[in-house]
Amino acid sequence: MAAVTTIALLPLLLVVLAGVLQLGALRVSAARVRSAADLAVLVAVNDQDDAELASTGRLRLASDAATVAREYFARELEMSTSLLASPAEEVAAAADVAAYPIAPAVDARTGARYDSPAVRILADVPLRTPIFGALAFRPVTVVSVLAIGSPR
Amino acid sequence: MIAILVPILFAILEFGSALERWLAQDAATVQAARLAGEVGGDLPEVHQLLADQLRGSGIDPDRVVVEVVPARVGWREPVRVSVTSEHPVAIPFLFSVTLPLRSSAISRGEVNR
């Protein structure tokens, strides 16, 4: 009786197994994308306006901070292309990247208040989830990423 | 029945372990990339940090391949750290396989030589 029940439930067990593995893989992919955004923001805020720093001693973002953040976000994503459902360049180009060189500032998109200069990346990253697709769910899962960094 | 349920259980445990290890390796690689940008490239402290982080996550650093490109990075130049390891997965009654786990991160040189 137990053997018959197991065999009868086998399709369900396999679906559960596949779903569990896909969820795990999605978690890794999402973490990797968040790391990409975090690192891009860090790279951008680490580059200071040297003239401002020398004359006033204040930390201020470089004028190209937003461009650098977007460029490095694309570079980081480029190394995970097998996980992405869209080209890395497209994802980075569509990301909302903003630099707030003068503090205090209020982020118009998130409503957050920054007490020091900041760079923010807000992006929707489409990730491949082929097993979900095979199980009649969506083959692409979009993960929203928010990364904010300030120099110190 | 055992021949069906045991492989399913082991598949969840083994692949879960592989994914956990991959996450840890990714996080360690990001930290190493940051340090490589800060100190200027492929220096012993980068390998030391990576080894400490990997060891803390239960990964043997001696069985991991690390690549830092370029070895000497200048100001505002990109530096890439890649880490590759192998994780054995054994599912009773079905198969044994070795999964390659690859992690990479890019940072930017902060040393003005």
C-alpha cells in the first residue's frame, strides 16, 4: 500500500523537488544581483571630488558618479549573463541611477532623506526561472533591487 | 518506496548545500574584489581575506582557484576577482556529479600610483 501511494504521489513529489531547487537557485541569483548593485554603488561613491576634498576637506561625489555606478552595475551583471533574462547592458541602461552630491537631500523616487552625499540604484532585474516556466508559472521572475551608498 | 523517497530527500539536501556554498563564495568574492581595488591588485592580503572568509563558510581555501586580473591595478581601472571551486553532489540510487561553482566580482582601483 505504501509503495502504491508513493508511486501515485511521485509526480507531486517531483514537482515539489523541482520547485524547491528553482527557489534556491532564484535566491542565489537575487543575492548576486543585489551584490552587483551594492558594489556598483560603492565604486561610485569611493571616487571623490579631489578638488573639493583638497580645498574644504569635505567628501563630495565625483561629477560622473551616476555614470560610473551604471557602468559598473552593467559590468557586474555581465558576469552573470546566464542568470539574466535580458542583456546586462539593457538592464543597467533601464536602471534608475541617481547621484545626490549635496546633502541633505531627499530622494524623489523613494522618499528617503540622505544626510551625506549618496548614490542610489533602483532596478528591476529579470531573472531566468526555467523550472517555474515548465511548471506552468512564469519563466522569468523580476527582482527589484535597491542599493544606496554614501562616502565616509 | 525507499528508492524513490531517499533520492528526493538527498537531492534537496545536496543541492541546498551547493547553493548555500555558492552564496558564501559569492559574498567572499565581492569582499575580495573590494579589497583588491583598495590595495591595488593581486596582493597577499587579498588572498588572506578570501581564505579567511571561505574558511569561515566551511570552504577549504586550498581547493579553490583564485584569479585577480590585472595583477596590478591603477587608479580608476577595473579589477576582477574570480573564484572557482568544485562541490560534489551525490544522490543515492541515481548519480554522483561534481558541480563547478564560479563567482566573479569587479571593483575599481583606488590607488593613485
